[in-house]
Amino acid sequence: MNLKNAFLGLDNYYSPRIIGEVNDQYIKVVKIKGQEVPWHNHESEDELFYIVEGSLLIEIENQENIVIQKGDFYVLKKGINHRVSSKEECLIMLIESKTTEHTGKVKSHITKSIDEQKY
């Protein structure tokens, strides 16, 4: 699979799509623009963000913000309250446990169930 091609047909921002799986992990792609993701955490799961295009701001509660650029990845540890945003369109590959809820226990208008994320 070509990673950049995985974003084709991904018309909506903040709507992750599962493109593969490895053991108990999903590989997902998502594109974002703006600041729609609510503050949330994942109680039991780490998540990996890999930037395919653009840059991503990761705000972490009570810590310094992190900006990751095209080609960078960042592992966010479980239980850390965070939100992500991007001024311009940002293409992201995520690696998450199959149990990871999109926006943790916080539900918002962007929240997608695992079934809604399946390709």
C-alpha cells in the first residue's frame, strides 16, 4: 500500500480510516485542519502520530506544547490529557490499540466509533 494514496477519498477532516492492522494495533490515516479535537485522553493505550504532510500541534495539559512536522512521529503515552490541531491541512498516520476510542471517553461532533473508521 502506498501511504499517500491511503488518503485518497478521505473527504472529511477528523474522520480516521483504518487501513491495516498489526497484531492488536490498527493503522489509521486521518486528515485534520483547524481545532476541532476536544481535550481527551486514552486511559489504557498509547498512540503514535506520524506526520505524512503538514505539521501538527499537540497540546498536553500542564506541559509545553509539541509541534511535529512532516516525517516526524510522536508517541503519546496513555492517560495524558491532550488535543491536537493544525492551521493548515495535516495528513497523519496513527498506530493505536484496537481498543482505543477516537476521543477517549469524551464525545463530540467529530467522535467516530471503530465501525465508522473501517474502510
